[in-house]
Amino acid sequence: MARQTLTEVAREVLERSNGKAPKPLTKPKDVIEFARAQGVVIVDLKFVDLLGTWQHFSIPITALSEEVFQEGLGFDGSSIRGFQSIDESDMILIPDPTTAVVDPVCEVPTLSLICDVYDPVTREPYTRDPRYIARKAEEYLKRSGIADVSYWGPEVEFFIFDNIRFDQGAHYGFYFIDSEEGIWNSGRDEGRPNLGHRPRWKEGYFPVPPADSLQDLRSEIVLRLIQAGIEVETHHHEVATGGQCEIDMRFKTLTRMADQVLMYKYIIKNVARAHGKTATFMPKPLFGDNGSGMHVHQSLWKEGRNLFWDERGYAGLSELARYYIGGILYHTPALLAFCAPTTNSYRRLVPGYEAPVNLVYSRRNRSAGIRIPMYSDSPAAKRIEYRCPDPSANPYLAFAAILMAGLDGIQNRIDPGDPVDVDLYELPPEEARKIKQVPGSLEEALRALERDHEFLLRGGVFTPDVIETWIELKRKEVDAIRLRPHPYEFYLYYSA
């Protein structure tokens, strides 16, 4: 079976009812029958490391049996970031049949399965498996009696560039980014006509082609996402020049959405590469223009009712939703160790620029850390949008941590204070100083997590071992940046 053409993919998408994904398979037997019916010859087994990157290995379809779904397949856990030491390296992957899809970017017909990690001795789920942590957070929500399900809709932003070069040695260090769409190329002599249509700095939001040069590429990505069972709501160019984009997925439950975020990244990177381009989810690759965020929409439901809705409340919010917001705002310094978990994250989270650094909530207001969207009067649409996270986060850990912070707010009735319905970027200095802000660095966020993580341990969702390992790994990144001269330091200090 050859890889489908774009026309064939489009036809398949149109044949689906309203572009919606088919119901997931649930039984191993059904997965095996589906794979054979689709002409699959390879099975790809994917799992996530602690820091949030997919890992994988593949087997021929002849090796996929119902026993694989019960007994699992072994791998070396000591070679995976944040997992086992070498003396306890044997681990097991058990595929989740509900995640079975035909891989939309492989040339060879391939079945993709997301796996859970297990300890081969205890036969228990592995405590450092981020997917297990996400599932425990969902179970804790149900046991709390507060709600029976949470829904998540992250807006994941990214850049598509044409060229990226970077290197670092003892006596040099540099990066160089280029994009055909970058406004910095408006004066370039290209040896051919320079056609000139490019988004200017901070003017990339919603221009039509030819200024938006990535329309067809994003449309192809959308078709591949739908092939992979992901419901897509919209796609568009984002604010920054040089190829910043956003594709929005329809909301799902916590673990399922985290699965989709990793498939989303995988498809975007591979489709971009197939076109000779490169995609990145780095929060702040360009100086002087907008960074990429991951604005996380969320709500709690019980017995089919949205618990965040109350027509009498501010912006249609219930008291429970206000306490949920209070928990997130209170715990944000610690949360950002998981939600903005790179040193580069804090090149985006800088006061006075476009990023949401202010720990307040507001309706319609994108200068607040939490925004209450007002697009619809429907009770089902009422949600909050947490704007501080970015797409470098491990979505399993980030969503689980946010949920635990919100639940802590409900359980302890944490008051978020009054909403702030003004442009926070235009406040007088004496007023701005009264507004609490996010940490200014990854090191600050890690220190906050050390001080404030008891809320994450409830119900055994996170474990002390996971938090300690996370801090240890992230401190190595902090030290790696701290040890190396920055190129701009030469401009500032070389002739001092």
C-alpha cells in the first residue's frame, strides 16, 4: 500500500462525518484486525520520556499479538532521560489499544500505538511514566467527588523556518535562523525576483496569502492530523513574522489531549521536513517578536454539567471556578517548573512585552495570566484559559499539575481576588508594582517547586521521586546555560 496522495487524504477526510475522528478501538483483537485490513506491515510503539519527548521502536506486524497487549515488550530504561539507573534498566511497554491509528507520515504502512511503561518485577505502572501521572490525576479528580471529568484544549503555537544552524564550542557559539517569510529578508538580493510579501514584525496575525506563505502547508498538516484521529477546529498564521503558526484541536479529556499534543508535534515536524522546512516548539526562537505559548483552556464537568458556569457570576463563572482559578494563580510559581520548563521559556515570559506574566484573571483580557473567553453565552462553552504555559512543556505533567493546583484551590477555597479588567501593560508603575508576576527564570521556578509541591503529591499523583528527578534534570539545563558565554555579552563587554 503506497502512501496516500494529498488528494486521497482530503477525500478520506471529507468522507468522515463533519471531519470527526472515528471511535477508538478498545480490544487488542480489533486492533490487529484493523491493522491487517489497512495493509499495515510495521507497528510503531511510542512512549514519552520524563521531559516530554516521544521515543519509539518498531516491530513487524507479524510480531503483534494479543499477548503483546498483556505481557508487553522489553526495553532499556537506563537509556531514556529521567528513567532508570543502569543496574535496574529492564522495563516493559504495554500498548494502549485505544491509541491505534495508521501513522499519517510514514511512507511504509505503519500502525502507531502509544504505550504505558511498566516495571517488569512488580508488574505495576512505572511511577516516572508521565502518561501514568496524567491518568492518576484524572482518577484523583473522580475520587475527590468534585467532578468526574476535565476537558482540555491547548492552543499550541510553533514556528516553521527554512533554515536553522547552531553550534557551541569552547571558543565559539552561535545560532542562525532563516525564513523565506521573515521580514528581515525584505531587502535581500536573492539572484531572482524578491517578491516582497512578508508579515512585518508583530503583524503576522491573520494576513491572507501571499503574506501568509504557509496556508497550504498548514492545511496539509490539518489533513494529516485528522487522519490520526485528531479533531481540528481552526488553523492560522500567528503574530510573529518568520512563520509562526497555530492549529487548534477540539477539546478532549486530560490524558487523551496530552496524547494528541505529542502526535500534533510529531506530524507538524514531519510534514514540515517533507517540504524541506523545519518546525520548532521552542518558546522564544526570535528576538524582538512574539514567542510561542500554549494557552491551556480547561473546564470541570460532573454528570454532564459544566461546573464552571454560573450566569450570575463574573464573566459567567461559578464560585467553584473562581476557587479553581485561585489555586492556579497561587501555585503558578511552582507550576511553571512544569508548564514553562526551559531556560528559553523565560525569554518569552518578560514583563512589558506580549507575554502573560501577570498573576491575575480577567474576561477577554490577554494581558492577564488567566483569561475567561467570552465568545459564547452557552453554559457548555464556559472555561478558563491559562496563558502562562508554553509548548516546551511535557503535556502529561503540565496538565496534571494544573489540575492539581485548581483542585487545591477548590478544596481550600483559595480566593483569586478581584478581576483586573484593564490593559495591564499600560498601568502606571505604582499600580503595576502591586500585581504579582511569574518567576523571572527557570531557576526561580524550580526553587518555588521545591518549596511548594505538597498539592501535587495528593492521591499519589506525583511522587517525591518524580519531583526530585525533575528538579535535578532541569538544574543541569540551568547550569549548562550559566556556564557558557552568550554571544551578546561580547557586544556588551568585550571592550570594557
